[in-house]
Amino acid sequence: MKRVVVTSDLHEADIRPSKLLSEFKRLSIEDAGSFFGDASKLVEVPNPSTGEGEAVFAFEKDGFTYNLARDCGSLFVSPRPTKEALQDYYAHSEASSYRVRHYSRTTAETRRVQLLRSNALWMAQLIDEAGNPDARSYVDIGTNSPAIFDEVKALGLFDKLYSLDPLPGLEEECSARGVEIVHEPLRDVGVVTAFHQLENQFSPLELMKTASDMLAIDGLFFMTTRTCTGFDMQMLWDKTPYIFVPEHLNLLSIDGLNRLVARGGLDLVELSTPGQLDVELTRRAVREDPTIELNPFITYLLEERDTLAHADFQAFLQKHRLSSHVRVAAARREGVEV
């Protein structure tokens, strides 16, 4: 199974300008209280990674309870809003509208160059190595960055492009790119993607099975998400400033992601943590919140060592799957029931 190290001059402000992120977070927390404030309508769920096993209280954040799975170390919100309540939120909340109007579009070009193009090139390489070249259709689940279709189209690998249930408000931008909007899963698809979707799903397993069901034999599923076992999450934990509901219901561990892929009927091809921002995010969070306490060694590393040390340490985190940004590639193989 592959793991990857990535180096580039990426900074958080490039893809998440602090002013926009702060306003999006404020609206998300405010809207979460409005849409999900009635605790009697929240539902208990088991560990999303395995569907079973004991979980213990981890911490509370903005009125929601995060639990830690004992068997795999995944972090998840329970009780949580129902699937229907989440759909209503993304269709009608001010936070979701703000994300479409400002957050996604303001950073669209930088995201295209720094993230989407990288994702497309990653896909192209693995399609060549392990995919099905005869299955020439592509589906993006829950599209939140329509520019991904520009990058995918440039690969010349697909005859048809689809968006399955794009973020409300982005349908027109998808259609303008020649992308067909669908609301029911397709079949015999060559590639399915779900970028930054797993963490906000009511059921991560349902997302995996939807992808599995759509794929042709040897078709590939590509996914990016955030893990709780990465450096910045482990250092900051409940004080992590960019974790909030409903955007982050599921923060699965590396072990939990392995188990989830298998439960979805897929064969893991790559599980890497090529994140580039763990050190930067941790350092900034500590500087902005004086209540955060780190152990003396980490404090010394972040504050007293130079940028070369930080870059080398970030590369170490990537190499050993210790960054919080995860990318997963998995294949549907013949004879595997989904």
C-alpha cells in the first residue's frame, strides 16, 4: 500500500483566509445551535469506523459531545443530527450559503492550483497504475469545488462527468462546465471522488457503500478527509480551533479509516497523510490561545527552531502517517460483495 510525501510552499492563508474562515466558523456554530439545538432530536450512533465497540467521552465543543472509540481511536460526535436534519442544514443555513457565496469562490483559483490540480494528478497516476481504463465516466459526490471538473477534464481520461448531490447553490457552476447533475447513484463508473465529505456525513459507511456500488470492477474511489490521529489534532485536541459541528462529525483515526474502507467492500490502494500545515496550524493556535499548553519539547520545536526544522518535522509527519490531512484511494475488485 502506498504512502506519499508532498512538499510545496502551501500556507493555511492561501486556502483558508483567516477572515473568511472565522466568519464561516461563526455562522456554522450559530446555525448549528438554530438547526440542531433541540437535543431530543439528536440521535446516538456507534463508532462510524466499525459500527460497534465501546466509546468514551472525549470532550464537548460548542454544545456537542465528541466520543473516542476504544478499539481504533476514532473521534466522533454522538448524539448527532439526523441525516435529514443535515440535508436541511446544508440546503438552508446561512453558513452553507456563505460558503458558496464567499468561502469557496474567493479561494477558488488558489484551491485549484494548490489542491484540486494535485488531486487530479494523483488520480491520473493511480488510474494508470491500478484503475480500469475502459470505464470512462467520473462522479464527484457532494461537489463543493466545481473547479475540480476543469482539472479532471484536462486529464482526457473521461467521456462523461457527473456530480452526485452537489452542495446546494453550486449546481449552476457544475452544469456550466458540462457536468451532469444526478441525485441517484450510477453504475459502472471508472472513478468516484469525495473530497472533504467523510467528516460531515451522518454515516461514513453509507458514503463508502455508495461509492462501491457505483464503481466498475477495478474502478477507483478517491477520498480526502481529516484524521484525529494527526499531529495538530493530537496536540490541540478539544482546543483545535477549526473543528466544529456539523462540518466535523467524524474524525476517524488511521486505523479506523482502514477498517471503514474494508467494511465498504473496497481494496485499499493508498492511505497517506500528505498534509503540509500541521506545524503551522499548531503554532498559530498556541499563539492565539494562551490556555493551550504543550509539552516543553514541542514548545521548543515550534518556537525556538527554524523553518528548516519545521519543514523536516512536517515531512516526518507525512512519511509516518502522522499528519491530520488524509487521502485515501481504494478499488472495487472482482468477487468482493458490496
